[in-house]
Amino acid sequence: MKAVPIIATLAGLALTAALVVVFGAGAVMRSFLAVGWRGFAVICLIHLGLVAVMAMAWRGLVPGAPVAAFLAARLVRDGGSEVLPLSPIGGCVLGARALVLAGIPGPVAAASTIVDLTLEFFAKLAYTALGLVLLVSLRPGSAITAPLAAGLAVASVAAVGFVAAQRRGLHLFDRVARALARGWAERVAAGAVALRAAVRASYERKAGLWVGFVLHLFCWISGTLEAWIALRLLGSGLPFRTVLVIESLLYALRTFAVVIPNAVGLQEGAYVLVGAGFGLTPQVALVLSLVKRARDLAIGLPALGVWQFVEGGRLWRRRVPGATPRQPGIPDRSS
């Protein structure tokens, strides 16, 4: 199974390279350079602002926790999902680990990650629904309206089932673990009880849930601004609502491609296909995708580098005799 993400990533990279060659590497490069470093910096700053808002949505599930911990964890989470050859779930695992390194108890870090991921998914569904409504108004006879509506309905049912599994499925796991009740099973049972309690506590914070959903929806809609600015710099004068439709369609397609790490290749192909329906040339559509890739690298690589440095230093202190001990008051949760 580990070979699947690697093969998918290599196939995606090959597809991206093929698209660049087919539509003209020189034209794509000239369009990319047209964005300029100032324009690229603005796009990165907007994205960092949205990351901060998403971190606040996550932190709302753990009142009293340090804001900086969730900001760092969100950067690591996004970096793992968009830079490393991992699935979005793999990125979430890294984000939860970053919270643990910041002193957040393991069950709380895991539970808040699960619930925040659920809120973000529901916000994405609302974002896609908004895009569908705008698509109907802009292109009443579009052939993709019906498939998109059907996919949205299926995803909505899956989201409801995911919530039900979180609230009920852990009970079954807890019962099985306690029935075994020998050695490792006792530790697993204790962990399951703690995780179940933390998930339940997160869902009992109604205000945090609603605020988190609204903040995530705000970020999905506001994220369209990055693409709109990039397209303006590339000479495209598409209205904001048209760009929102394109972006919502793109992320809807990405949702159904979770087996492809970072949606490599799929994102580029989707931009070319969807953008063509709204007047974007293949070169501009490709550059828009590549600008987003560059943004993710510019933000994600430093975040992952810092996280790896902290993680490595922690392991070093544990393994080397006489190494500097951990700071008082910071629990050791690396085991």
C-alpha cells in the first residue's frame, strides 16, 4: 500500500510535465514570471493570514490553549498535506503531533484535529454548494452541474456518517479493547476512553463548533482572492464570482482524489479543463496551479524544517546521556 502514493505522485508529476510541454514550456514560464515577486509575496501573505484564521478555528475547540501552538501546528499540518507525499490525513497526523510537542495532551490534540477536520469538510461542502449556485446562474446549461450536485449530495451523506462514526464508533472500539483487558489492550483501552472523552468534549462546545465552521467557510471563500489576484496579474479579468466557481469546482474534484498526494497532476489538469469553460487559456490555467504549488513550498518547507528541528532535538535529548534536559513545566509526551 505504501507504493500507491509514490506511484500516484510520480504519475502526477509526469502528467504535469506533459501538460507544460504540450502547451508550451516557454509560454508557461513567461506567464509564471509575469506574476512577479511582489505579486507572489502578496499571495503568500494573504494565505498566511488565512492560515492564522484556520488556526483560530482549531484552537476554539480547546479553550485556554496557547494560540501559537495551533498556528504552528496548522502550518505543519498544511505543509505535510501540500508539500510532502502524504495524504491530507497524513498532514493532520503531523499537525496533531506538533500540538503534542507544544504541550497539548495527546487525546486532546487528536480529538481536536478530528473535529476540526470535520468542520473544515462541512465548510468545504457549503463552499461547493455556493459555487454550484453561482455556476447555475453563470452557465445554466452546464453539463457538469448534475454530476457536481450528485457528488455534493454523496459527500454530504458521507460527512454526516463521519460525524456519527466519531460519536458512536469509538464506543465499539472501547468495548472491544476493554474485553481484551490484557497488557497492551489495557493501554489501548485507556487511550480509547481518553480519546472518546476528548471528542465528546469537543462536540459539547457548541459555540466553538459554530465559530469554527464560520471561520473555515470564511477562509474557503476568501481563499478565492489569491486566485483572483494571480489571474489579474496574468492579464485575466475574470470577475470574483467566476473565479469562485472555478476554485470551488477544483476543490470539489480534489476531494474525490484523496489517494493522490497533493493532487499532483490532477490539480493542473482540472485547472486546464475547468478554466477552458470560463475563457482561461491552458497556459494561464497551468500557471495559476503552479503559483499555488510555489506558495505551498514557500510556506510549507520552512514550517516543516522548524518542526523537524524541534522533533529531532527532542529525540536527541532523550537518547544522548548528559544532553540538556527538557524545560521544567513542559510534559514529555513523545512516547
